[in-house]
Amino acid sequence: VMQKELILLKALSDQNRLRIVAGLFRFDELCACQVTELLEVAGPTVSRHLSVLSQAGVLNSRKSGRWIFYRLSESFSASLVAGWINTTVLDSDQALADQAQLKQITARGPEEICRKQRGETCCPKN
């Protein structure tokens, strides 16, 4: 039993992963490209962070076309750790700045973000 908790705490011990989780408290669902835009790190790095959080049971994902969307899992959302994040982390300067940035990021479609990150060949305009 304790191994599961250790995996969860290790997953949340990284600042960028904690930023992802905090962002998902405010925005129900984010696609990987939106997370990449928020963290301003390479796509493979974001994929690794999302994988660690998924393996720890923090995130669920769904595929929609070419996009993969992530949300907090119900079991994590009901946990004491989630409650702690909700009452302490979400009011931090970083979380508030991320929330403002995510508001701008989510106002644009995934295609536009993908074009910005990968160029016109990824998501050509119709």
C-alpha cells in the first residue's frame, strides 16, 4: 500500500508536474500542446511529465482526433493530497500566473498552438 503513496508523492515532487496538476484544478481538461505551451519546455519533456502523472493515478487521458486531452482522475480528485493542493498550492504566485496564462492558451485552438510549436506542416490551415 505504501508503495502507491510513494509513487504519487514522487510524481508531485516536480515543480512542472505540480503546475500541470494545479492548472487542471482550474481548467477541467488540457491537451498536451496546451501543457507544452504553459511550461515552455520541449514536447518530449511534457510527455514524460504527463506519463509520470498518469502512471501515478493522478491523470486520465482521452484521445480526440490527433489530440490527447488530460484531466485529473476522480480517485485523485477525492484524495487528501488533492485537497491539500487545492487549499495551499492554488493560491501561490506561480499557480495564479499559470491560471492567467492558461486562460490565454485555452482561448486558442489546439491547431493554432500546434502550428506555433511545430510549424505549418503539423496542422496546415484549410
